[in-house]
Amino acid sequence: MAIPTWTWSDAPAPGAPPSTAAVDPAAETLSVLSHPHRLEILLALVRADGPLAYSSLRAATSVADKGQFNYHLRQLRGRFVADGDDGYAPTPAGRAAVRTVLTDARLHDGAPD
């Protein structure tokens, strides 16, 4: 059993805003995932049976412009998309991001504002 290294005095005060260190990574993630083309590329990879070659990945999306496709794929590479010898595949963070976004969309589908 692991013994926690934090103490109650390390915890933020109730109602205190989160620290910048906690917010910045979340803001960066939301920024990367904020474009529909990026979500479409990521979703195509998650739905695939395995890694996709560049041409197969591009064909699986509606992004017609090659330059735009390359730009948005480049924004996803590393954290959300792995580029291996077999092609492109979602990283665990990429799969989690798709699950989170789709779950949120289902929760808000048809819900009044």
C-alpha cells in the first residue's frame, strides 16, 4: 500500500480557485481539441482497427485541403496521436479525449441551454 506524500495542509482552501499549474495543462488540451478537424482526425483513429497510413487516415476524414489536414494532424501528434512505423494511432490521452468529448456531447444533446 502506497503512503500518500501530501498532507491536508497541502490541499487548497475550500472555494479557492485552482492554481495556474493545474489550469494551464487543461487549457492547452482544450485549445488543441477545439477545432472540428482535429476531433474528426482523432475520432477516425479511435474508430480504426489499428494504425492508419497517412492516406487512409486522410480518406477517413472530410478535410479536403491537404495543407489543412497536415496542419491539424501536426497539432495532435505527440500527446494525442502517435506516429509509428505502422502509421498513425491514438495515444491513451487521445482515446480518453475522444471518450470525454463524446460523453459530454451526449450529455448536452438536446438539453436546453
